[in-house]
Amino acid sequence: MIFIVDIPAIFASDHVARELPSGKLLKTGKRHWKFFCDFDEIEEWLSDAKFYADENYWRDATEFEEIKSIVRSAQRTVKILEKIKNW
């Protein structure tokens, strides 16, 4: 099954820049990037987003202030993808 997924732009940009499986990029926008994704690609997005969304883990990092926007974007990504996964 293929899904059309809107991923928050900050996290999408970081994920794609690390050349992780992302699906087919359809559109970039200021707030969201739109992708065609299969279930495996959604799982990859979700795994990566959950790692970055753990604020307690990153809060102890010296660079937390620098990555706080990615953490927040990853948290929003987790919410979006869990809705799709539980659909």
C-alpha cells in the first residue's frame, strides 16, 4: 500500500539530508514536505522520528539548543505517522 504523507519540513529536511529511505518526494513547502511512502518507508521515518523526539535524551546533550527545532519537528512527525500506522 502507498500513502501520501506530509512530514514537518524541519525533520524532513534532516532525514533526507542523511540519505535515509524516505519514499518519493512530491513537494517541498515551508511547513511540510509531501512524500509517497510504502509501509516500510513509513516505518523508517517513524523509527528515526522516535529517536529524535526523545527530548529527555537530547536535553542532556550540549547541542540541545541547536537541535531543539529538530526534536520538536520529530515529535510532530511521530504523531502524524502513528495515526497512519494505526489506520
